[in-house]
Amino acid sequence: MPERNLVQAINHALVVEMEADERVVVLGEDIGLNGGVFRVTEGLQQTFGPDRVVDTPLAESGIMGSAIGLAMAGMRPVPEIQFEGFMGPAYDQLVNHAARYRTRTRGAITIPLTVRVPVGGGIHAPELHSDSPEAIYAHHPGLKVVMPTTPYDAKGLLISAIRDPDPVVYFEPKRVYRSFKEEVPDESYEIPIGEAKVVSEGDDITVITWGAPVFQCLDAMDKLPEDLSVELIDLRTIFPIDIDTIAQSVEKTGRCVIVHEAPRTCGMGAEISSLIQERCFLHLEAPVQRVTGFDTVMPYYKLELEYLPESPRIEKGIRECVAY
């Protein structure tokens, strides 16, 4: 079985779906001839031609609006927004149109649209290139939001997203684009949207995260006492959230730490904490802890790692929760 990194797994998922379904088209800034700013779409235009791998003007609103029109006409477009900070101009089209069309037309028209967006910090990028806005889009009914961590999950989730009848925002944690490889099958497979993954099982405390922080959590766990049993959950889907997997784990461990790169206030950690309080209150042995980014603009790269929830802060949060 071939080994692929995250970039290669996403690229291969696009190849698989474009070969299987001629309705799948890819569009975005520099994605064709140049293969995208991270080379995720490299080789696709040479294989499928400029009519299915479309280099667009630098106009995110136009990219999203065109993709919505294609979806309404029966295509399955996969637009790329180069960085998460550039989602702003496309926000109106995505939230006020794509997310609402099923309801607006009483189900007569759906928008099978998958928006690929590199996301998160840790790569020394400039302003508007390192944010984690997943909570913003999870807040809007009509949108599904996913964020794979591993190459295997990335391929299966992207295939599921492309085949989904409704719009999916597919966030790609750029910090792990090329950080490691794992076995990814050549054949097509789906990972259902809405299912979290238990990365490691444990009995003493639950740690919930998604995207690049999964690896910071694993590093923090290596520094904990050997007799401390940690259950690590990779959410994978931000919305719809897999509260059943979360609740089952927290009811077992009685303690929980939530880790994410986004700012603390109104981040997904707050929503998850509230769901745990509603579902698991009588099982809790300590308040739910959050280890997150700060309520400030992501700093330039000199202070970037001070902002992100790196291993030492995660370890501290776990120890404090256990000691409560």
C-alpha cells in the first residue's frame, strides 16, 4: 500500500473522484498551471484539462459564486480558497446563499459544494494566513465543517464531502501538510462526516482536539506519568459534532481537556464544554479545561508558537485537570 502525506492524499482523493464522476470540477487561484500555493492540485490540470481544473481571477466572491452556480446546475465543484483569511470576501456567498438554498427552495435545489481551505498556524506565514475560523462556519445552519488530521482521514473525508448533497467546508491544517506519511489505499473509500476518532484509549482523562494540535497533544501525553491513562479524541468533523463519542468517553473518565488553535472566546471548545455539561454533568470529577489560542490577532511568526497551544501548555492543562 502506498504511503502518502496529507497533500498527496488530498490530491489523490481529487483524482479518484474526478475520474469517477465527470461532474467534479476544481477551481481557484493558481490551482491549475501552478498546482496551487501548496501544490495540492499539482498535475490535475494536465490530466483533466483546463475546463475541469480552472484557474480563476483573484476574486474569492467570484470563485464561491461561480461554484454555487455550478452546483445548482448539477455539477460537484471543489473551489479552493488559498488561505483561511481570504474567506471573508466569499463569506456572503457561502453563508447567505450556499448554506440556505436547500431550505430556501424547500429541498428542490441542493448545493453539493466542497470548499477546500488551508487553515491554522505554525508555518511562519504572514497576517491573514494562520487563523482557525472553524467555529464561525460551524455556527451557520446548512454548512458541514470538517478538518482531517491524517492522510488516511483526509482522503476519506474529502471523498465523503464531494459526494455529500450539501455544502461542506473542508479545512486542511497546513502545519501537517508534509509532516509525515502513512499508508493510504489507492482505492476509493469514505469516512463518514460526523464521526470522531478515538486516537488512543484511556480511563483517567479525555482530551478532545482536531487538526494539527492532535500531534501536540500526543507529544504532551508522552511527558505525563506512565500510570496516567489519557483518552485522545480527534474530532475530525467540527459540525455536525459527534457528541455521542465525546459523552461516552467523558462519562468513563470524568475529566476533560479541550485543545484548539482558535481564540478561546466562542471557540468550539466552549460549545463542546457546554455539551459535556448537559450530557455528562453527574459524571464530571473536575471542571472542563480549555487550552486554546488567545483572544487576540494571531501574531507574526516570532511569537506564533507562544500563541498556539503547544505541548507544554497542553501538559499543564491535563495535569491541572487531573489534580483538581
